[in-house]
Amino acid sequence: MKTEQISFNTRRARSEFVAKRFADVINGNVLDVGCYEAPLRELLCSCNYFGIDIAGNPDMKINIDTVDGLPFQNSSKDCVLCIEVLEHLENFHSIFDELMRISNRYILISLPNSWRDARVPLERGCGTFAHYGLPIEKPTDRHRWFFNHTQAHDFLLEKAGRHGLKVIEMFATEPKRPMLLRWLRRICYPGDKYMNRYSQTIWCVLQKSHNHT
């Protein structure tokens, strides 16, 4: 799978990447599922933007994790975004299907590779990794699912096939590293082994045909 070397220190930086990298598919009526502070609202000024989330600065406050359906009509949005959200939801599968239902044309989804952050602490037998563990106080948010790059890739392809969608693009992002280091890693860990160890996020653009029902 193609990879791009980039990482984000802030939500704003990630949103700037999304707005620029996917400018050709994010247009018209846009629904941002799990938008939080909705930085894309400002960045997508030429679009009719609408964001939903339980907290932050959404256009509609809704607890995505407690509903099976979202309050939007079939094929009512030209582009539906769901960036680093599904892994936080218990109802991952039903909300994924809702993204497909609501979109009229494009769906943009990103999912993390949980194995990357967990690998070193597990190998060393010490340390922690984000979004998991057992804190003293119950966290307000955490990942509900623990999966690797290969599983995310296969899930997206299978779901796209079941919904009759075309995969326009699928690629992974990883932090910038020296070319020699990346080359040596790929020799030691070919194929999926490399992606599961070092890729950070998988990105997928799906397209719904106009005659899809």
C-alpha cells in the first residue's frame, strides 16, 4: 500500500491536511461526523459545512455512541467525513453503515493503527499507550477497538464491497523517517508486517454511484 510521510501534533494540523489533501472530494454539502471543535468549518469555507459531536463546537450536539441512526436523510450530503472517530464508538459498525447511507457521493474515513503505539510498551513489558489502560478515574473518551493496519484495510474493503462503493483511494500515513531507516525496516518486516508496526493512520476515500440505492 502507498504511504505518505506526515504526522500531526495538533487537531488543527490534521484538519489542514484533510482540507488540502482531499480538496477534490470535499465539496458541496459536507457532514463532519465527530467534528469536536470543528476546525474544518473555517477551512472549508466554500462548502456548506455541518458538524456533529457530543462536545466541542458542533452545529448539532448528539452522542454518536448511543444512537444506531443519525438524523439525516438518505443521500443528503455530498461528502461525509469521519476522521479518527469510529474507533471511539461502541456502535462502530452501525455508524459506519450510516455514513454510507447519508452520503450522496463521497465518504472520507480515517482509522488509526493501534498496534503502532502499543508495540514498544508491550515488547518492553512496561509503559503505557494512548486511549487504553486502566486509569483511576473513568475517562470521558477512549478507544473501544484495538486493531492493526491490516484489519482496518480489510474491513474498509469488505464494507465498500457490501455497499457497492468504489474505493477511490486508500493509503497510509507514517511519521517522517530517514530513507535508509525505512528501507531497512521494510527488509526486516516486509508487507503487512511493516504496515502493522509503523503505519500510523489509514485513509480511505469511497465513492457512491448516482444510481446506488
